[in-house]
Amino acid sequence: MLVTAIMLITNLHALVALVPLVASLPSMPSFMNRLKYLSSHDDQCPYPVHYKITSLQVWTPKNGNTHPMVIDFQYADEETKIATSCHYNGTQPNIAPTGLRSAQYACEDPSVRFIWDTEESSLSMIELACPHTPESGMEALDQITPRLSCVDTSKSTPFGEGSQCFSLDFAILGNFTALDPIEPPGNN
Ligand SMILES: *[C@@H]1O[C@H](CO)[C@@H](O)[C@H](O)[C@H]1NC(C)=O
Ligand SMILES: *[C@@H]1O[C@H](CO)[C@@H](O)[C@H](O)[C@H]1NC(C)=O
């Protein structure tokens, strides 16, 4: 039993090296188990598994209003000890890798990134796994469609005509569903 445990631990680094290969396979039924395994065996650097989003607000322009959309929320991952604010108002650069259609924005902690899909009203979260360690090079991903309550905003409001939406859930508890190799940033 003890010998097995030691073998598992010494094999962890070999396992981490295999992850990019495994992650590119189309179906991964054991994804969560594998992620939990990696997380629970490497206390120095847990891989992102769960996250929490609070105070989500999204404003989108309407009727030819050219003001960029405005997004605000708080992001927390207890296991990786990240708590950061995420904000977009048109001044933040798109940091999506070259060739990706969706714009990606960094939170205040740049190891956390997000994509807002206006058509689908969906939020994609990306958390870099083990940045600044030898295990870096992977990112955890998830996509959620938050339940929103929206009100119209008029021309006299700060952003002008649009729709101001709030998350109906005080906290959204998310679970990452993919772990992929990080693509190099592009010049979007
Ligand atoms: C946009 O957000 C930045 C912070 O990221 C802030 O400094 C700036 O004042 C905001 N601009 C507008 C027009 O709200
Ligand atoms: C995430 O997983 C937990 C159990 O670990 C579950 O309670 C929760 O509903 C899941 N969240 C989502 C958004 O699927």
C-alpha cells in the first residue's frame, strides 16, 4: 500500500508531462477524476478544479449605441488561493491567442481570463494551471450560462441605451471541464 503510494507520487511528474496529449483527445469521461487526482497529489501546486463567481453584472449597448459592453464580477478559487476582480469596459486589450474568434480579457490577476459571448450570454473562464512553476503550460477552462435579470437603461444613464443584467445567483459555483495546453498569445 505504502509502496503504491510512493510510486504514485514519483510518477506524478511523468503524468503531468502526458497531460497535453490526453487533453487533446475528444472524449475524456474521467476528466474530473484526473484533475482531482493531480490536485490532491500536488499540494504545492493544485490544479484549478472549482471556482466561484460573485457580483456578476453585464451591460450591453442597444439601438446603435457605440459604448462598449461593460462587465464586472469577482472571481475566487479557494484551492489555488486566487481572489480577483474581473472588469471590461472597452479599454482592456484582447489577449486571445491568434486565430481565436472570441476576445479574451485578463482579470486583475492575469492568471485568470474570461470571454463573454453576447449572443449566447455565456461566460467562459480560463485559469492558468500552476503559473510560475515547472508544471506551468496548461490552462483550465469552463463555460457557464448565468441566470440573468435585465433592465433597460436609457440615454440619460452613464453608458446610454442598453441592457443592464445582474446574475440571479449571488454566487455561481463552477467546475472546470477542460484542461488544455496554453496557446501562445497573439496580436489581436
Ligand atoms: C474603464 O476601466 C478602467 C479600469 O480598468 C478605468 O480606469 C476607466 O476609468 C474605465 N473607463 C470608463 C470610461 O469607465
Ligand atoms: C460542481 O461540482 C459540485 C460537486 O463537486 C456540485 O455540487 C456543483 O453543482 C457543480 N457545479 C456545476 C455548475 O455543475
